Amino acid sequence: MFTGLIEQVGTIERIERREDGLGIRIRCALHPYKLGESIAVNGTCLTVKSFDEQQFEADASLETIDKTNLDSLEEGDRVHLERALALGDRLGGHMVTGHVDGVGSLIGRTPQGDYIRATFEVPRPLAPFLAPKGSISVNGVSLTVNTVAGTRFDVMLVPYTLDETTFGEMAEGAKVNLEVDILAKYVASLMGKPGVDAPEG
């Protein structure tokens, strides 16, 4: 479990594309690590398989690649990192599982003083899970939804978020990992409504 509060921005040192998935090496300063611990990379929960003081390595399965934007990463790209929540930590963002629901895109950036209003497009099955003033994880960052219009939603990016994440440099058209609020998914399941894996159309 994660909170959506990014600890650090790391750099992709190596991407190994294989038939069964991806091998990823990320340079950062999150050390010390533990073998087998979970780290969210752009909101995707990955397991540390090896490390040293400057970097760690993890694998992504074909299922993970299919659901996320990890396959679009290149060496030198910067990614959001967050270690798993420890019992007793403050839950400053919202409950984020690290299980990405789909890939959306940044379709608009509108400066408003020191802030930026960012507009994202989501896959149609995710649209029912969006709510004004609700929470959503975008590339692992816990954000508050301002407005919703069909398959689009707006968020307001404050100066701190722009400085401490990759959103400040993100261009329109960029693909982003999306995880909707887990509470909304449970409610939909209890009510017999279509889930995030429902076919588009």
C-alpha cells in the first residue's frame, strides 16, 4: 500500500526488454533497500530484486506492461518513486495500491498564476470512477480531481508538486499511469456495476 506522496524522482539507468517482460534499473537515493520490498515506480508496484547504494533493479511482467506506461520508458527518463507505507506512517495522500487500472494521457496544460490546470483523458471504463473532489493516482501521485467531463478530468498542480515531480516538465500527449480510488472500485463491485476492466465501447 502507498499514499501517492512521492519520495523521490529517480532516473532510468537501463531497460532490458525481454519476451517475458521488462528488466528495469533505476538510479536514486532511497537506500537502504530490502530484497523483495515493494517500490512504486510511476505508480506501479514493483519488487526489488537487487540493489546497491546508488540504484535498484526490478522486473515488470507482461501483464504489468499491458496495463501501464512502463514499456514506453527509455534510459534517462525520470520516474516517480515511493516506498510502501509502513504501519504507523501518516496517510497524507490517499490509499494507493500500486495496481494501475489503465493508461491515460495529458491533453491540456493551462497556466493559472503559479499553478497549472492539467487536463487528462482516461480510458472509458475508468470514467465512472471519477468524481469532483475525489482522489486519483496519476503516475503514482495522489491528486484531487477538480472537474469531470465524460472521459476527461482536471486537476490543479500546485508549485510544490510541479517542483518535486515530473509534472513540471511533462508535455501534452504524455502517457500516464492511472489508478482510481480503491473505495470507488469496492462500491461498484458491491453494486454489481462494471469494473475498471470492462470492455471499452
